Amino acid sequence: MTTYSDFWRKNRSGNETAELMLCLRALRKVAGYIGRNVKPVFWKGMVETDNRFILLDPGMAKEKYPVSFDTFDALVGQVVLEGLSSLEWREWVIGKVQEEAPAVSDSVYRYLENVIEAAEDIYINMRAESSVWSLYLVQYWRLELEKNRRDPTLPPAPSSLADIWRAATILDEHTKNLHAYYYGPLEILSHLTDELSNIALLASITERRSRRKDVYMDIWGQVAYEISEWEEFQISPDAINFRDEAAPRGETDEGNDEDENKDTDESNQASADPEDLLNRLKAALEDGENDLTDVIAVAVEEPEAKSMETIVRKSQSISDFQPDEMLVNRLKKIFLQQQSLFMRRRKRHIKKAQYEGKIDPRRLYRVPMDSRVFKKKELIVSDFPWHVCIIADASSSMGGKSGAKRPWETAEKFFVSLAHAAAGFKNLIDIYAYSEDGAQCVLTQLYSGGKVYSVIPKGRTPSGQAIMAAAMMLNKKYKNSMIIHITDGAANCGLSLGDTLKYCRAHDVEVFTIGCGCNLQTQQFLKGYFPSDHLNFMDNISGLSEVIEKLFRQKMLKI
């Protein structure tokens, strides 16, 4: 069999974890070449299963490492299929058809559902015909359609009708000796193939998705009518069990379970625990660079947004600045007040003299009077603890001189003091530096494992891109969170602040910007995006600690 990835995939490993991570990195690059708004790629089990991700089955490798080139070609084909599908609004089209199509019986619906899915697969293949991606799609479908082939002389099952149409259109493989029930629907679908080829040539994506929806609505009724002629067969004593035949691709009937399990057991003899493998993959992903490019691209609603590649990495250089003891004490005082406020609120939410709850020994004398000898602790809704994410502009201008001090040195001293003050409290503090490096937005983690790290300021200022990345990294377990953005200039690359703040408002993420030594033009620029109560300007960065202390008091202590 001809393979294509052997030409370009050179980084391979015989170690299971290393090879799967190398495959994932390569497949993510493939997704990046397909388009900006392609969903992020993961192995199944690494993230929750939903339609926000492209999830690949690591079992396709069959526990043979490095992964064979024909298997890797098929994996590329799956990424291409799902990537182009997201660009072509596949979910929207199918959702509209299912929402607006006339009601049919459950049995007929399964056939129609499979037909519409196959129509979208064929359409994507047509869209890719003029590119190299079509070669990988053929490899994917050649492997996929072999998994659950059905005897063509038997009456159609929902999946087999769709698969025979796929094989004829995508692989140019025409199945012989078909059961008579196939001919009517396939004749209708052949006309749909011609319609799809014309739609694929349209220039506007809006027109393409609208035309597909309209054509599928027409086909829906025609195919439903043909299938309705099979009703007599379905109630025959010799009828096929349609429920079994409608099982997901890859599942087999009970007659093949024994052989299937035997093959699976043999192939899994050298395989490690799947949970252990997933944990190792997650750890490998966390230890290296985290690429947020695809995640951000999917989250941005505006297709024309000028997003850029976004990387999160850990710094390797520990900061040699010492904490300012006075500043540490002032910050600790705020955190202690926050903790004390929580405890006071907790006491006020204990209700006494209740008819049920926990026995209150101090009120046992009320037993003969009204039996109200219980106390009850209500559910507490408090502002404790917080997730505070600080992202600091580390572009070239922050490394220059501002008055008598270098802005970045002052910022780094504050980070060291904040890290010391926050130790021992339940708030989660994240600190990142951001800048542009080689046309990438790079966020460097400055606070990790109780240590503060350093970076050298350089590059341009992708403020919108960095804020977007920070918003997507907020820990959802914390009910209260805020982003504190520190900068000395206007954004000059990456996502616009408008696109970023639109996302933040939609997800209830508060962003506060502190402008340090900004000129009048930059101040006007920032005022155009941030409300006045979320924007602070200073003549120079020396007042940074006072502004953040004030912000902590306002949000954490409500004063």
C-alpha cells in the first residue's frame, strides 16, 4: 500500500508514551495547516468527550510502536475530515436538517441520519480533491470502511447503506450482488452526489452551508419514501434486527464476539493499563510546551480575527530578587482579613433553635416546651478563595528605563513579594509574562512550585492574545477569579482587545488593566476597550504594588 507520511514523519520512537506524544504533536501541526479554526486534537481520554475536540483512538496503533505509516496516514485522514468539517459548518448543517425535517419513524430515522452523515463525508472529500488532503482521506476511508462490512446480499442496514454510497463515491469501489432494497435509495443518492459536487465549487461558505441544508431536506423525504416500502420486510419472521445493525461503526454482532475478543486479547498482551497510559500522556503534555493556538482559534467567534500561534511554557531561570518585607506584610494583612471575613460570615450562617438539624446542647432545656433544640448550618456562598491570574507585558519596552528604574525589574520584585505573601493561603495565584517571539505569542509561567522565575523582555506586545490565553486557563473550580493585566504600551499584534474582551464578557471573566508610564495615545487606546473602573494609569511602574493592593481590597474584601 502506498503511504505518504513516511516522506515527512521522521521523529518516531519505539517507546509507547514518547511515540504517542510525537504523533499528537505531528497531528496538531497537520490541524494547524488545515485552518485557524480547526478544533484541538487529543487522544481519547486525555480530555472530556464532546464536540469541542478532535479525539483520536490510540488503539489504532495496535500496540506496535513506532506507529506504522499506513496507520498514521489514516490518523491524518481523520484529522483532515474533522478539521475540514468544522471549517465547513458540518454540525450546523446536520443540526438544521434534524431540526426542520419532517418526522419519521425511529427505524427510518436511523437510515436518514446515516445518509446525511455520509453526504457530509462525501462533500468534505470533494472540497479536498484539489489538495494533498484527499490522499489521506482515501487512506482513512479505506481502513474505516473495512471495519464493519456487511454481506451485500442481505437487506440494507442503516450503516451499510451509507457505507456502500461512501465506497462508490470516495473510493470508486462499486459493490456487486446488492440486495434489491439498495437500488432505490442509491439511485436517489447518485443525484445527490452530483448536487454536492456543484455545491463544493461555490466560493461563499455561507452559500455552501445553506445549499447543503436545502438539498438534504429534499433528499430526506425521497429516501424516507423508498425506505417506507420495506416495512413489510421489517415485521417478517426472517427480518433482520435493525437495532443491532445500527450499532456504532466497529461493533460486531454476537456471533463474532468470541473471535473478536480473542483477537483483542492477543493484541493487548503487551499493552499497559489504559488509565496508566492516559496519565503518562497527560503528564508528558503538561511537562512540555502547551500550545493554545487551536483552543483560542475555536473560541473566537469572528472568523477574520487576526489570531496568532500561542505557546505557554515554563521559565528555567529563577529570579534572584528578594521580597520586600513591608510589602509582604501589607499583602499578608489583606489575605488574613479575607480569611477572617470568611469566618465571620460562616458564624452568621448558623441558625439556632430549629426543629431539625444537629443537637444544640445549650438548648436542651427547650425539649418540654417546643422541641426546638437543634441548630442548622446553611450553605455558605462566599467570596473565598480567589483565582488571581497576573499577566505582565514583557515586550522590549518593559526592559528599557522608565525614570530611574527598569519597569521589568520593579514588576519582578513585586511578583516575588506577592508569592511570599500568598504562601499558606487558599487563593490560587498565577503569574505569566507575555511577549511576541518569532511571530508567536509566548506566555512564560513565572510562578510555579512556590518559586518565582524570570524572563528577559523582548519582542512586540500581543496583549489581546495573552489575555485570551489567560482567560482560557482560569481554573473553573474557583467561583471567583480575575485577570490583572500589566502593560506599558498598546497591543500591536495578535487578537484585538475587542475580540478578547467580548469572549471575557461572555464568560464572566473580569479583566483589570494597569497602564505603567503609558503615553497619551496609548491611554486613549486602552480607554476605548476597558471601562474606567477596570483601568488604572500610573506615571511609572513604581506605584504598581499600591494599585494591586487597592484592587485586592475592592474585590476580596469588598471595601
